[in-house]
Amino acid sequence: MPKMYITRREVFSASHRLWNSDLSEEQNIELFDKCANPNGHGHNFVLEVTVVGDIKNESGYVVDLKKLKNIIREEIISKVDHKHLNHDVDFLKDKIPTAENIVREFWRVLETKITKAKLSSIRLHETENNIVEYRGEE
């Protein structure tokens, strides 16, 4: 039977500052521009978590979307929504919270929590035009 891909979409609002403490202020401003603002800046993020698996005969589901929703909300959304990603989120401490690093850490958190299907990809829309997709270590 062919594999089926299922995606759950969530939204959250958060702020962050792009800053590398190994660089000078001038280097950070040149590299990150307005994203290096000392007070940070915010986004309304859209998160898409895609899993893959076989349709279960007993349910007709690949995965129960209510359960997938609960995992994403408990493990990710509750920890990042209306937070400053640099200061308030343990799994992002000491990381530059670029969309790339954020999505990689989301993967790390969710990979062990999603057990009824296989995590396939995570997409993070930082803006309408800027989207990052991660498919795990390839």
C-alpha cells in the first residue's frame, strides 16, 4: 500500500533577536541588519508538521490528528507562543534563533514524541515569503 502524508498546521506568535555573541556589534548588524535589534522583533509563525505512514485498517487513519495536534501543542506551541525565543525557550538557549535553527530544534523535540507515524518534514513560515523546510538528517 502506498504511503500517505498527513500535515497538521499550527500558528504561534513569538519574538527573537538574531545575534551571534562571537561577532562584534558591527558584524552582527552587517549580518543580521534590523533583525539584530537589541529588543528583538516578532513574527506570526505558521508551523506545518508532516508525518508519513500506512493507513491503519481499524481506523482508516495514518495517525489520529487529535493526538498529533496535542503533541505539537504540548511539546512546541505551549513553549514558544508569545515568548521571546532567545530567553524563554529552553531548547533554543544558546542558539541563534533563525528559522533554520528553530525548525531543526522543533524536529529534535518532535521526532521522539511522534510514534504512531514517521515524522517526514517540518515547514516553518516566518513570513508570507520566507519559509524553511526540514526533513531531518539526510
